[in-house]
Amino acid sequence: MGDDTGGQMVDMTLFTGERSMAGYRLNKLSASLIDPDNRAEFLADEHAYCRRFELTAEETKLVLNRDWTGMVTAGGNVYVFLKIAATVGSNLLEVGAEMRGETLDQFMATRPPQEGSR
């Protein structure tokens, strides 16, 4: 389900088995970043790291441009590609804001306040 937009669903991409298979290379690259040595290798030469996982030119472009929405559309699992985000110094909130086309402040203004933060 999407955010409440006056009773209309927001546009979203469903993560299906078919989409998962299409994003196998992206997800495999992302999951590899759990290893600190792989993170260092990725940061040293992102193009070479993408070649290591046989990413297509379009998939490589998505990674290099940090196109999170494009990665989801291409079959990337958001929870897996957050490893790319973390490797380059981003976090879930920043990725979420970017995917919505908002600044972090705009995005946070739409989130409910957390207990103890008032």
C-alpha cells in the first residue's frame, strides 16, 4: 500500500519473483558489500566492481548514479541495495527521501514523531 494521497494509490513497483530474477546481478553485488574488503574494492573502482558482477551498462549506470528507484524497477531489492547506500555514506531515510523526490527535511516532515522525541 502507498501513502495516503486523498484516497488514491501512489505509483509503486511490486517486487515479484520475475523482477527478482531480473535484478539478480544487482542484488548479488549489493549483498557482497557486507564484506569490508568488498566495500573497499567497490569504493576504489565502482566501474570495475560492477564488471566483476557482470552488470549491464544500464545496471552499472543505476549504481553509479545512485538511482534507487531505477534499481527497484530493475529488480533490486531495497533492503539489499541499502548496502550500496551504506557503503557510500547514505542511510534508509536519505534513500527514502530521494526515492520520493524530496529533501530529507521534507521527507521527515511527513513521518510521524517517534516516542521520546517530543
